[in-house]
Amino acid sequence: MFFGLGSDGTVGANKASIKIIGESTDLFAQGYFVYDSKKSGSVTVSHLRFGPEPIRSTYLIDEADFVACHQFGLLGKTKILELAKHGATFLLNAPYGPDEVWGHLPAEVQRQIVDKDIDVWVIDALAVAAEAGMGSRINTVMQPCFFQLAGILPADEAIARIKDFVQATYAKRGEAVVARNFAAIDRSIERLGHVTPGRVTNDRS
């Protein structure tokens, strides 16, 4: 499950990920996307499903092995980890590094991480996007992190597939646009950090 905003490219990146998984692996893949009525600037939830068996129907995920929150501000407004499985992986875009982010998480999020033994990873995707000249479009930063943590494809192959998709999608806009996307992709994995959970605080909501 991927939580984002209608203007940050999360849905577009997940549609690309489904295409990459479907074309590059033997897995069956499906994406289902939930939008607020306003779309731009409102919450989006992407449900990605993939596995060795054919997917016969469309339905929402109720137990997620992987949860990503592409907007840090959603943590206090949306039940991001409610449907996370025990032992799930959690990818968070945050303006804090892996050694400091824990103290900025709402207490309920901390509690769910500890109770469900969730594996937490963090990246400042906005900083990476800005450095690459991408503005606030963080999708090209978060997508490689998903593939890196999910292990669906070997890391090098995943990066190559993402770049192929970027080339096909943005080539008509010019090489400069493609180059900026490539720079964001290349920087994403090196800026991904693992978070060690600390004590659960009682004074944050």
C-alpha cells in the first residue's frame, strides 16, 4: 500500500511499477487506486498486488507486506500502518534522517511499529528531488526505493527497468528532463536509511 498526494506522482509511479513487474517477472500483477474527489493535493492510496497465481478479481488490500508513506504529514492524519502485517516493511519519506526520525513520529505510529515488528526505512525524497532539479515530484525517488526493499527484481535490473520507462515516457520532453529523472533515481538508493525503533513516547498524538 502506498499513501501519497494527488500531485506528487505516487499513482503514476505505481502504475509504472505494475507494468515493470508484469513485463519483467513471471509474477501476475494488479494495481487498484483510491482517490479523493479533488485528486490534486488530496490523499491517494495505491493497492499493488503481485504473486505467482493469477489475480481473478479486484479488491483492496487488507494485510500489507509493504507500506509506503510518500508524505510525512499524512502520519498524523491517516491510519497509515493500520493494515500493515506483522513484520511488514515501511518506507517513509521524511525530512529527518534515520537517527532522528523516530522522535518525530506520532506515538500511535511508534506503537504500531514496535507491536508489529515493522522494518522501517526512511529517505528525504524532497531533498533528493530538489537536488536533481525535479521540484516536488518525488515519485522517481520513491520508486527505486520500493524495488530495492521489496526485492522483486535484482537491484541493477530494477534500476535499468525504471530508467527504460523514464526514457520512454519523457524522451519527447528533452534529454534534460530525462537526465534529471536519472539523477534522482541514482541518488535514491544511496540516501535510503534504516531506522532503529526507540522507546514509544506518550506525549505525541
